[in-house]
Amino acid sequence: MEKVDIGKRILRENEKYAFENIMFLAERKKLCLNMISSPGSGKTTILTRTIDELKGKLRIGVIEGDIQTDLDAERIRATEAPVVQINTEGACHLSAPQISAALKRLPVEDLDLIFIENVGNLVCPSAFELGESGKIVVLSVAEGDDKPAKYPAIFAKSKVLLINKIDLLDGGHVDFDIERAKADARRLNKAIEILPISAKTGEGMGNWYDRLEKWVKNSRL
Ligand SMILES: Nc1nc2c(ncn2[C@@H]2O[C@H](COP(=O)(O)OP(=O)(O)OP(=O)(O)O)[C@@H](O)[C@H]2O)c(=O)[nH]1
Ligand SMILES: [Mg+2]
């Protein structure tokens, strides 16, 4: 019983900060996207390619969440984008107070778009609102087409599903029925936009960039 109460208190505290983050971003008309996936689906690779290919068009900053190390922050830093690393020291998700502190360390006024790369985990991050404008779920074809059905919460809550590593479909290296994954995701979330991409070869990335540019334009209104 006590365990349940503590859990509720943590979520309530988190919501308070999430609301503050929403207000902070809305006052400045900034878009902030929370990227969530299993470990290794390609979040950092998508981000570094996106930052490089949208240079001169969108000014992007990143909040990197990891249990340990600043390896991903180093990869982002190599693109010259501003980045703040958060180490959760064991926790399987980022929380809104951490984002509140990280936003104060980024040059937010100079940015068009802030990405949060959440801790690699398909379950925990979906329960913690960060005050983001939207969630992006990444599913790579190497993980199996049953993941939307098996881990529904994050697919139900996301605005965009990026199906990554589609280069692996050529040559039959993996069995992944892309139509099944799309249908299951749409059953959970009628409005979800699904973009198949390869962050390695660049295939499909143009659709992702168009979506981001439109999103940033709308958030400025
Ligand atoms: N074939 C292929 N490999 C990819 C693609 N995108 C990423 N990878 C590889 O997948 C591995 C994991 O990529 P990351 O970008 O580190 O994945 P991540 O989601 O950031 O991982 P965590 O931060 O640990 O959760 C790396 O070896 C990438 O080179 C892709 O589109 N195709
Ligand atoms: Mg990463």
C-alpha cells in the first residue's frame, strides 16, 4: 500500500515539473521532442545525421539521457550542436525535474528545436511526461515486428513512429513484416505518423526532415 502511495507521489512531483517545462517552452515557442526506443535502435545515429543534414535550416540542441557515460553526448558534440548529458545513475527513464535543470543549461533562445534522447528502454520512459511537445518512438527492424503489440504504451502515446534500419530488410537479413508493425501501431494510435528510415544510408530521412521543419514552423505560431 505504502509502495503505491510513494509511486503516486513521485508521479505527481514529476507532473508539476513537466507542467513548468511546458510553460517554459510555450513562452519561448520552442519545439521539444522526446525520443524513446529500446537500447540500440538508432536514436543517436538519427540525431547526429539529422543535425548534420539540417545545418543552416534548423538550430538543434540535445538533452542526452543515459544510465552511465557521456558517450552519446560526445557523438552529439562532434556535430557542434549544444548538448547536455544527464546520467540517471541506474534509473531507466528521464524525469521532468532533470529536464527542467537541463533546459537552463542549453542556449534555448538560440535554438529552433530541442531533442531529448531518453534512456534506451521501451517501457519506463513512456510513464514519465517531461513537458515535451511530442514523443517520437523509434523501432528498428532488427527488434521484430511484434513490438508495437507487445509494448503498446509508447506507441499509443507517440506522435511519430520511425521504423529505422530499413537497409537491413534488403537481402533478408531480418524477418520484419513492416505492414504488420504499421497496422499494430495504427490500431493503438490512429493518428500516429509512420516513417520508415535508414539513418545509415539516409533512405527516407527526407520525409523526417520535412516533418520536423513543418513542426517547427507550427510551434512558432
Ligand atoms: N544497419 C543500420 N545500422 C544502424 C542504423 N542506425 C543505427 N545503426 C547502428 O545501430 C547501432 C546503435 O545505434 P545508436 O544510434 O547508438 O542507438 P541508440 O538508440 O542511440 O542506442 P542507446 O543510446 O544505447 O539506446 C550502431 O552500431 C549504429 O551504427 C541504420 O539505419 N541501419
Ligand atoms: Mg544513444
